[in-house]
Amino acid sequence: MTVPIGSRRDAIATLVEEESARCNRLREITQQREALGARIQAGFAGMLGSDRIDTNDLVAHRQSLAQLEASLRTEAEELTKAMIHVPEGT
């Protein structure tokens, strides 16, 4: 059984579109993780800025940032597994 050329082209176009979307999302995640890493490295001063903040709020904020980092890392790992090509920087 032969697949018609038009169907193959459509399938390839769909595959390229999906791969491109995964690649774009992976790039976004990388940028988000870099920004998040900078905030985490800035420590208390980076989180406080000029605002006064309760210690409990700081702890909750740091935990929230750590959870966000873990979620982004997991999403990036899953995207990388699903990708056909090897993304840059991997």
C-alpha cells in the first residue's frame, strides 16, 4: 500500500510544525529557568528589593520558586524526550 504524496507532505508538515512548537517551548523554558536562577542566586536581597517582607513569606517564596524550577525542569525533560532532533545546548 502506498501513501499518496499529498498525505505524506501533510504528515511531514504536521510533524515539522509540532517539532517547531516543542522547540519554541523548550527555548521559553530555558529563558524562564535562567531568569529564575538569577532570582534564586540573588538570594534574600534579590527577593526583598526595597520591600519589607516577613520571614515566613520569604520561606514560602523560596519554596514556590523551587517548585516552579522543578516543574520547568520536568517539562523541559519531557519535551526533550519527545523531540526528534537534538535541541541546541542539550
